[in-house]
Amino acid sequence: MRYLTTTYILFVFTISSVSAMDSAELNMIIEKVLANRDKRIAKEWAERRDTIDSGPISSGRECHSRLAGKGTTPRGVCVDMVSNSWRGPQMVVIPSGNGIEADFALSKYEISIKDWTMYCVLSKTCNPESNRARDNEPARNLSIEEIHKYLAWLSERTGKTYRLPTHTEWEYAAMSDGRQFGCFMFSNEKIEMEGNLYLLNSGVSNKWGLVDQLGGVLEWVTDNDNFYAIGGSYEDDNSKCVISLSIPYSVKRDDITGFRVLLELE
């Protein structure tokens, strides 16, 4: 059951003490309470949505090549604004090398439920998540089509080019220091991130500032117009927690696949 405030619990208790009621009547009262709570949350998001500016806004912390390789420091994290009060995903700049001809920026974390909820509110194209306790989980159970719509919206809001990374770009960024990085084993041959399977800030960063490339959720990448989910997820055993793990795209949504976004630098 979703969270009820003490006031509402007392309210229900008071009513039930005055007149005996069956479980169906009690459930009706609880649903009304929850509906009112959800309306307040929706109103809060709507008020924030109304502050949208009509065009791209400078954050003062845009991504540039001079930040390449500095993503482990606060000053090395860059960001674009998607409205006059909301920022887009936190990004780190990956330096060129090993066949990658140009620097590019990649989201420091997988796109979160908070990022996705912001998109739903501002674009009015999907239903925002009302449970704020899930803000820091990776967004998942999404189709490639939905992700492409998000990328197109992010590009339109910022005036820049956001897309999925290619398989080569993702693997190069993940192998910043030439080794697997980001897996934690705790129990039952399952990968867990500090005892919590989902929270985005539960891992540690690699040399370039990327967090949770492995051991959280699989991530979507492109390869010659095909799509793959790569990296080990929290459901995989340790032998599969490798950067080279690659699963061809399936139309089936699942709870173990998320994504990062790549920003092409000008």
C-alpha cells in the first residue's frame, strides 16, 4: 500500500470508530485519500511545467572538449538545461582515442526515473512517476521507440544532438582504464550494488567519471542500425558481468535494461 500520512490514518480511524464498516467501504476511503494525494503531486509537477521557456537556455556548465577526461571531479561534470528551471542529464566528456576520432559526452549515470518523469511532465507525452522515492532508479521497461522520442525531445530542448552511443563508443568509454570496472558481488551469485539493486549513485566511477557501467542494468547501444543491450545486469551471475556481454534487441520490454545518452560535441 502506498504511503498514508498520520492525519489521514487518524481520519480513517475516526470514521471507522463512529460507524462499523466493512473492508470494501474502508478501501473506498483509502482510495479517495490516495487520489487526493496524487492530485497534489500532479499539481506540483504542473506548476513546475508552467515555467518552461520556449527555447534552449544556457546552463553555464555546457560540455566542451576542455573537460575531456575530467569527469571524476565536480568541475568536470557538464549539463544542459531543458527548461528555465530543470537541467538535463549530468554528462562527462570522453576523450578521443583508440579509433574514436572526436571527443564526445556521455551521461555520467544511466537515465533515471527522475529524468524520465521530467520528460513526461515537460513534453506531456507520458505519465510521470508519482513515487518520488524512485527518482534515483534507472528508467527501464522502455521501448526503443520511446527512447528515440526522448532523445529527439532532448535534442530539440537543448538545440544539440543527443543519441544512443554506438557499441564501440560505449565499450571504449567503459574501458577507460583498460579493465572491467563497476561490479560488486555480495550474495547468491547475483550482482548487487552496495546491497541495493537499483540506485544510480551506489557504484563508483571509472577514470572518466562514468558510474555503474556494469552490475546495475543492461544498457541500449546501436551498431549498424541494430540495437543491443550490453554490460552485466544485477540479475546476471559474476561470469556475465563483463563489458563484452551483448544481447540483440527484442521488442519485449524488461526490468533489467536502461540506457545512457551521448551528446555530440560541436
